[in-house]
Amino acid sequence: MDKSRHVSVTLPYTIYIKNHNEFLHLPSPFREPPRLAYPRFAMSLAMAMAEVSPYSYTRFQNLPSNLSSNPSTAHFFQKRRSSFQRPHRPPSICCSVAPSQVESPVAPVLPTDAASNRECYGVFCTTYDLKADDKTRSWKSLIRVAVSGAAGMISNHLLFKLASGEVFGSDQPIVLNLLGSERSYQALEGVAMELEDSLYPLLREVSIGINPYDIFQDAEWALLIGAKPRGPGMERAGLLDINGQIFAEQGKALNAVASRDVKVIVVGNPCNTNALICLKNAPNIPAKNFHALTRLDENRAKCQLALKAGVFYDKVSNVTIWGNHSTTQVPDFLNAKINGIPVKEVITDRKWLEQEFTERVQKRGGVLIQKWGRSSAASTAVSIVDAIRSLVTPTANGDWFSSGVYTNGNSYGIAEDIVFSMPCRSNGDGDYELVKEVIFDDFLRERIKKTEAELIAEKRCVAHLTGEVRKPSL
């Protein structure tokens, strides 16, 4: 059927006909059937009416006259068209289910009139409750996850992992609050539609909006992905200021409306300093709850070590990324292990470890952009999943993971009051502690000092956003 001519059905008893890019609204069942110019139109309409009407036999007739030329219906159609015009401004928040039904996995929900709730994306509970069984009674309490930049490529890979239970578990129902912008709002609507059409039983609600104070309300996890990418000729300091303002505002919103124990993972670059800005603007939330994503760098380091040693990646453990998520980052091979054996005993080529391995990890993102034409998206989404699971799953005995965290109180001699990637382990409760049993040599300390200096310099560039000094006037 042509894209410009199709019939879609919305319960209860409302039929929409799209013809020549205009919507016509007809109440159903008809007192007198309209006279249709296109036989395929008429057949589709009759079939649609048959699906939603009470059980009856209908005799189909091919009626040749045109809808718009029929005097008895033209005025009616003209009057109805106006009700389907798209609103000029997106609403602040759209919710996929009635709030009273979000936490009720087995209670039936009657369909509502679509015209009376134009911001609604459908009712998940109607579908899921028909399929509900005893296992839903053992589900955990609902969690709310807020995602910024939700219409972007990274989120396109991530959201379905969250909704499926891959991240928080197969017994963890979830609400997704998706933050976008006015420019991306239409795409955000499409994302919400795809999530609904995927019929994930654990996904109890999808809300979309452009106001962080709406989207972050009661959030227990906040995944801050949205940020402006660095463009040609743009200085790093300029990018820091532009994105810093975004994360300062989001930090204030989290501080005002999110759960007091919300866990925040900052993905938008430069993520270390953006995380610092965010936590400085959220004094009511523990600084320890903020993370900058360096798990992708850890995964890249594991990949390179596994390839060099000729083993599968799960044989590589205790890999640390120190410092900034930039080309100054320090992939630590000194403390890493392969099959439980120190890497330096498995890969004896020290020059390769210090030079080629280190540079491959540091520059992997840039090389990928050259090859692929865009920055990593799928692998970034996977690393976000890994980062969350590292916090909600007990760390394997003797192992650890990397995360950019607040440095106050660290025992490594790293400057305080910055966000710096360090080795962590977790009991699976969302909290973490820094690993104590790490060793250093001169090469490692020298590299750590370099990335530390970069982060201190970035911090000075955004001092006006962290409340330390006012931005100097130009």
C-alpha cells in the first residue's frame, strides 16, 4: 500500500485515514459509510472497522465517488482535520502509562480514549497484564532511570538493553525517563514508540521531555550521555565551557528533584570534568555517587592485551585506566593479569607495552572516527552496561574495575578535588571502594602525573561553573 494512503486504528472505535498527507477523523461505526474513490482504501477501511466493531457480517461495496467532492461529508472532514495538527511546542513531559498503574504488574487496565490523553504513548500494562504470571510477584521494587541525550546513537543501543533486563536483571522492573531537546523531540518520540513496540515486560513506563527538572524527578540512576561534540577548529577550552554549562544545569536539577542516593554516570565528553561540574552543582548528593565513564577505555585495553597474548578477553583481569578520558589516559599493564599471571610475565616485550599498547588504547577513539566516520556508539553503550553492572554486582574476588571518581581521600597521592579514573571494587550495592593493593613504578607514576596535570588545567577552565570563581569578563 502507498505510504500516502493507509489506514491505522486506535481503540476505542476511532479510525484515522491518511490521504495526501492529511489526517481525516471519522467516528466508527458510521451511520452511513463514506464513499471512497480508491478500492484499496475502501477495503482497508472495511477490514479495520470489522476488527474493532461488534461481531457482525458486512457487505462490502465498491463506491466510486471521492470523499472530498461529496457535499454531505466535505464540511465534516474539513472540521475534523484541525484536531490532528502537531503542537508547535513539545510538552514538557510525556508519560507512557497512567502513574497509578506503573507499579501494578498484574492489575488490568482498561483502554482510554486517545483523544483525551494526547501525550500518552499507550498503556503497557494492558498488554503485559494479559500475559502476567506468578513470576511477576517476585519482581524487585521498581527503579527509575533517567537518560539524557536519549535520541542519540549511544542511547539507541543502550535503551533496549536497559528495558530488556540485561543491565539490572531479569526480575527488575524499570521506568525510563528520557531527556532530549526541542530539536530532537520528534526523534525522541520515535525512540519511545520503538521501546513500546518491543513489548519488554520489565519496562513499566517511558516518559520523554526536554526539562531536566521533570525527567530527573525521583531518578535512582542518571546516565548523562548528551553533550555537544567537538567540532573542527574548536578549542578544548571552548568545548569545556559549552558542555560545562549543560552539566551544571543538570547537576542543579539532580540536586533538586532526584533521589538523594541517585547514582550518576557521566558519558558526555570531556566526561571527567563534566562529572566534576555536575557534582559541584549537586551538593545534596554524595560526591561519591558520581562517575565518569572510563570503562570503554578499560575494555579497549583488555582487548589489546588479549590479542597480543592470544587469549580470549575474559582471561584478562585487574586492568586499570588511570586519569582522564583523553589521550593522556594511562592504561596500567603493571597491575594487570592474564590467566592470573602478571601481564609483564606473559607479554615480555616491555617496549610494546610502554609504547604501542599504551598509544593504541589512548588513540583508539580517534582512529575509530577516522575509519568509521563517527565516534563509537555501540561499544560505548556496552561499556555503560558494564559500568552499571560493576556497581550492582559484587566484584569477583581479587579483581577490580575502572571508573572516574572523586579523588578526595584517595591513598594514591593523586591531587584531590578532581574526577580521576582509578581502580574500584563493589559489594554490588551501587557503592564502591578504592583498591589498596596496587603497585607503582616510575613509568606509571610519570604517566599518572601527566594526566593529573591535564585534569587540573581543565578544572581551572571551568572554575566559574563549579562555584570557585566567577567567569572572567571578555
